[in-house]
Amino acid sequence: MITINVNGESQRLDIDPGTPLLWVVRENLGLTGTKFGCGIAQCGACTVHLNGQPIRACVTPVAAADGQSVTTIEGVAGDGDMHPVQEAWIAEQVPQCGYCQSGQIMSAVALLANNPNPDDDAINTAMRGNVCRCGTYPRVRRAIKRAAAAQTAGVQIYQPAAQPEVRNG
Ligand code: FES
């Protein structure tokens, strides 16, 4: 039996310990925001946090997370609506096709947790493992800087618009 805290909830899994964590997250727990990209830890689409550090879930056996804490894109906001990085992503309109973006955000969140004011070199180093076939790298960099500034100032970047009233008929 494997026990993992995922996004703040304890999960007990009767599963082959060699099963990739990515399979567990997506198939067993239904958290499909984390994507399968290359399957060999080269693209970053499957990035989740293990005890706050970004890892590639496609090559991490679930046994490595036994007794540990995993955070996926679904849990990155914590109790809030969005993490400041997610707000900055919207403000900078980062995603194109979107496939790589949850992995990009997970790496960016981990970066800012360790370095609240990263320069271009620090951003490039931290994000090097996240490939974007749509070429959103300049926007990723801008969004990380925007999130860093907002976090430092303690301000919210993005206020979700009020939902329009839906009328029947
Ligand atoms: Fe399409 Fe990154 S937004 S792969």
C-alpha cells in the first residue's frame, strides 16, 4: 500500500510501486491537468511538485512519493482561487495550444518559492526543462516577472470578471 498526500488530501493506493506517478495522478486520482508529453523527462509537461520541488512525474515511480506530499496544477492555488503565477499567466496571455502550460506553471511556482525575484538567467535555468512547441518563452518570462513583482508587493493581478447573467428563452 502506498500513501501520498496529494493537494492536501491523503490518498491510499493499492498499486504496483513501479507505476509512474503521472499515471497515478491522472488515472487513479483523475487529476488530468498534468500532461503526458514525451515520457522520458525531456519536455516538462508532466511537472508536479514532490515536497515543493519540481519533478517529472512520467519517470518518477509512485513508490518515490510514498509518505510524501505531491502538488499538481489542481492544488497549486491552495485555498485561493488562483496562485499569483496563474494570475500572471492570464494577464500576459501566455498559453497558445496550452499543452505544456501546467508544467510551465508548476516550474514557475517552484522557482518563485525559492527565488522571489529571479533575473533572466535564473528564469532560463529554472524553466530550461519545460519545452513549449508554440514558443511561448518570452511570455513565460514576462509572466514570471509579473508574478514576482505582484508577490513582492502583495497585490492581486487578476480579478475574475463577474459572470454575465444567463437568461433562458
Ligand atoms: Fe503549446 Fe506550449 S502552449 S506547447
